[in-house]
Amino acid sequence: MRRILTGIQPSGHITLGNYLGAIRPLLSLQNEEDTELLVFIADLHAITVPQDRQNLKKNIKELAALFLACGLDLNKSHMFIQSEVPSHNQLGWVLECNSYIGELERMTQFKDKKQKQVEGVSAGLLTYPPLMAADILLYDTDLVPVGEDQKQHLEITRNLAERFNNKYGETFKVPEPFILKEGARIMSLVDPSRKMSKSDPNPKGFIALLDDINIAKKKIKSAITDSDGTIRYDLENKPGISNLLTIYSSLTNIPIKNLEIRYENTNYQNFKEDLANIVADFLTKIQSKYDYYINSGDLDLILNSGRDYAYHYASRKIQKVYRRIGLGRN
């Protein structure tokens, strides 16, 4: 049985781009034989920058409910909240003590965030990588899905595991990167040269999975296209309509070539009307499942079960670590 682990920060809305580009490909791993998927809500990582207490609590449960609505299969996967498993903090500190300031200061994400957040940079931004390493190493993780911006973090995780093993004896499985097959690359609806992002200052640029259905339809209908009027895929010359074709194809599994033939004798307005209805149907299904989980006691039961599963595994690992380095009385 191979174990795949991933963590998601509870920071704002999941967009249609997030779902099609990352979440759906991730959840497809559940269907692979002899595979266990661990998904955790990385709330401890979220507080490396200031958070509103009530918003953070709301976002944690919202993200958990959305993952279930998107298709997390509890027969093949486990989901838990990072802060509810104390071993994450405990191992995070041990790994901090086995990290070097120089290697943490060289982390690209730390340097980028430090530049953007000139005043009041928290120590947590610097020591983020050892905690991330703890998240992974606690569970004898085999594979970690990574994108380009996360390769450096996984590399320091591997370095810390090997450093600890060499110093104290074989303790951690050294995880391998798993280059997740990238799903559809969905671009902003107002600027198709940029990826769709929840941090877009223009809310018309993205569709959140919890957007009001009518608002989401209006966003599709007002999406930037061009004056050519021909519905064909051409990223260089027609990025707007190409982006909409990608969304249409991704949600319906109809090849883009077939869509070009279907709409060769029509106009952008009719195409957008059809796509708006397809997006509306998709969001309605997601939101119906989300409403069920967020308003029922099942969500807490699921998170309790995930917490207990993770706690059982992680607490044994941290005790082994403590014994290796001589902590405690035993």
C-alpha cells in the first residue's frame, strides 16, 4: 500500500481553476489500486501570516466540506485538521532543531514573502519548512504531490529525513516527489494571460465553487474574448475563447476539436450561454453536496474519524523519535 499525503491551507475560496487544475487530478489518485490518500487542512501553516479568528474557523470547515463535495472518497482516503494532531507541532520542533538557519533563509518562498511583508515578518515564515517536513514524515509517506513552487520544500524534507536517519538511526521513510498530472490550466476570465486566482483583485476574473449561480453565469457571459467571432482554439491569437473552450471541454469531457465543429456556425453569445449553463449545473451539484456536509453533523464525525486515524499513526512515530534522541523518561 502506497501512501500519498497532501495538505491544503484554509485561505479563501476554491476556484473552478483550482478544482480543474489540481483538486480533480489529486482526487483521481483514490481510484488507483493499493493507494491511500491522506488529506489534511493545514491550519497551522495558515497562521504564519495574520488571520481573523472567526474567518479561519469558518474557512477550515468550509474547505473540509468542499473537499467532500468535490468527491473525496472516505473508503479510500482520510481527512483531518493539522492542529488537532499534536504530533505535527512536536516533530516540527525536533526538525527545527535539526535544520540550519542558512538553508531556511535560502528558501525561495521565504525570500518572496519577506519582500512582500516588509514589517512584522514572523519567525513562522522562516521555520515553515521543518513543520511541512513533519507533516510528511509522521506518516511514512511514500509520495507527495508537488508543483514547481513546492519542489524545494520537498527537497528540504528529504534532506531532514536523511540527516536525522544518519544521526539517530533509521527512523523516517524518505518520501519521493509525485508530479501530479496537471489538469486543465484555467486562466482569468478578464485577463487570459494570467491563471485564474482567488486573489485576483477583480472578482469577475475567477469563479469560486461557492459563487452564487447567477453571478457565476454572468462572469462567463462577460468573459473577455476577441472581435474575430470564430470559435476556435488558438492560445496565441485567441486566448479568451481558448480559455472558455478549455473550461467547456474539462467539465463535459468533450474534446475541444468536437466543440469547434459543434459551434462553427454560431456566435460567442450562444457559446457563452451554453457554457454558462454547464458551469451552473456543475456548481449546483457541488454546492448541493457542500450544503449537506456543512449543515450536518456528518462533517464533524468525518473529521473526528480522520483525526483519530492520524493521531494513532503520528503519536507512535513521535514516540519513536523521542526515544531516538533521548527525550522523556522511558
